[in-house]
Amino acid sequence: MSEQNKNSDNAVVSPERRRFISAATATAAGLTIAPGVMLYEVAHGRPEEQAASSAVRWGMMVDATKCATGCDDCVTACNTENGLTPVAESAHPRQAPQWIRKLELQDPLTQMETNLPMMCQHCAEPPCVDVCPTGASFKRADGLVLVNRHTCIGCRYCMMACPYKARSLVHESLNDTQKPDVPRGIGCVESCTFCVQKIDRGDGTTACVEACTASGHNALVFGDMNDPESEISKKLRELPTKQVRADLNLNLGVRYHGI
Amino acid sequence: MAVKLKQLLALGVVVLTTAALAWAGSDAQPKAKGAPQPVITKAVKGEQCVEPTEFMRRNHMDVLDGHRDKTVIEGIRTKKYSLKECINCHASEKTGSVAAAKDDFCISCHSYASVKIDCFECHSTKPKGSIAMHPLNAETAHLKHKLAANTRTTVSAEDMAGVAK
């Protein structure tokens, strides 16, 4: 009995010790690259032969106080970048895929209106990944929740599991209207990818964020939440933000301010 | 009787194999007589594929299969073995696509071999931008750049423009 206890004591690594070890490794890795160049900076514009790294966690902050009524520039930009047919132009609007949508909410008591875009929240613990029977729904190392269309069978379990209604099924053949950078097709579920093609190119931003900034609203901030010096980390430190359905404990990659 | 049948079978196998090899090995265009052969058009850009032609004819599917998982799951987007780069080089000048008409690069062989091709249910069959205005980069103009690197001579602007043509 006493021997057993001794063994278990040895096996336990205290959180402090673990933190120290990971910090030490991170520093060592940062130093080996070049003095002054930290690991996270390299990870942003990573070389094309390098896999996505968990040193980065991509995230977005939505400032609902700046999100303008009637503006849907983010939605338009998403459609253009990813080759989606706008819902209004679709032959079947009720089943048209949407990766990002604008919500206008009103408090029934105070009549206060809130505007916000809703899209895949890129959970750290994604329910869509839990329920996928083929492993097509997956989380990439850098926090993006994606669908591998090569294994997706279109069962739509993930659409049921998603608390944010973020996923769509492509019901109809797209007849070669896809963008070369964004393959998508009939019978597969899809959702916001945080513009993975742009991230892998090293742009470090998404089409919706670019559009929001270009329109002067600046309601969206995108970046690496693991990098304490990134704009998004600074904003998140500064402003009170909420996760939608925080009660589900999913640790979201999209945080809202002013809701 | 059984022996004769076996001999006949063996002969059949030999004839079929020879025919298959002859087809795979020949660069010849369709012949006037006999079964219609697939039209194999030379790539618009570049002079040499990422691997020898023989290897690619037999193994392109495996190579693409391995690359797609790396790209989708790990985010590795190297140009070699990327379907996008195949399309960049092999899109037909006429249709601007690898799979729009029956003589286009991918369709031509696949319909001959009667193998269904699923790539283009999701992937675009056309390169980014128009075929006449290919963005020129080291990864898509394979051979010229390899040669240039080997000989260590500078490539003139005219040379670079020539690759696009």
C-alpha cells in the first residue's frame, strides 16, 4: 500500500512544474529561431510545408456596439471570398448555405437593439466533432473547426449538434462555380473556415474582418489568441466580452463585446 | 481440354498486357483506325511534370490522395502534388478547364478507362484567373525554373514571359 502511494506521488507533476517546463521549452524554441523572433511570430506566416501549429489559436472578437444596423458587408465579403451564392439570389433561399449571417436582436423589455454577425464559433471543444460518425468534422491544430469533405457523408449530425446553427448542407450541384481556393460541393456540410485559405497564405485575417475594417465600422478583430501581443489579445484584456451560450463550456474562438 | 483452355487464357492475358503497356507507353495521338484513343494534350505551361510522365500516369491518384489529407488536416499546402497546380498547367487552352469538354486533360483518359472522377464535384476545374494571364511563379513553371537554378544563369524577363506562353 505504501509503495503504491510512493509511485503515485512520483507520477504526479504539479501544475506549476508543468507550466515551468512548457514555458522553458517555448523560450528555447523561440531562441533557436533567432534572437528577438518568437515562436508565435513565425507561426503566423508559416512556410507552406509546415503544418498548422497548436502554438497558435485563431480567434475573433466581435464588438456588437460598433456593428451597424443594416450593414452586411461581412456577409457579402464572405460570399465573394468563398464563392457562396447570396441567399437572396438562391433558387432555394431556405436551404442556401450561409457561413456568416447578420442577426438583429431586440430586448423585449427595453427595446434595445443589438446587431451582431453569427458564424461558426470555432469551439475548443466542438460538439460537431464529437458527433461526427466518420471523423470528417475535425479541429485543426490552430483551433479552426473544419469539415474534411473527402470523408463527409452529409449525414448532418453536426448541424443538429451545433448550438449556433452555424453549419449548412450543400443540397445542389454547384456546377463548377467554386473558387479554386475553396473547394465545396453537393452532399457535404460546410461552415465558416475563418478563411483557412487566407490564413495558410499568411494573410492573418479573414474576408469579413477586412470588409468590416474597410467599411470603417471596425467591429471585428481577428488574430492569434495565444499571442499576448496580438491586437485581439489586447482587446480581450481591455473589454468585457462574452461567449454565446457560455453555459455549454465550449471555450469559443469568437467572443462578443456589448451583448 | 483443360490444358488447352489454360493455354488460351494465358495467351489472352499476354495479349491484353502488351496492349495496355503499348497504350501507356506511347505518346501517339489517336490513330485513324481501331478503337478511339484518348487525346493527351501537352500541358499549356511547363515542359516537365513534377514526376516522370510514366509514373504520373499510373500513380497520380495515390499522390493526390496523400497530398489532400496533408493539406486538409494539417494545413500543409506545398505546390508539388497539389491538384490546383495540376489544373494550373493542364487546363485546356480552348475551354480553360481540365474537365469541361470530352477532350480536356482529365476527362479524356478517364472516360477512355471508364473511371469516374469525383474531384470536380467539389474542386474547380479551372485555374485561378484566365489561362492567358497565368500568374507566373516558381512552383507553376517547373522546368524553366529548375533549369535556371541548375545552370546558375540569370533568367531574362523575356524568358519568363515565354514560360507563360
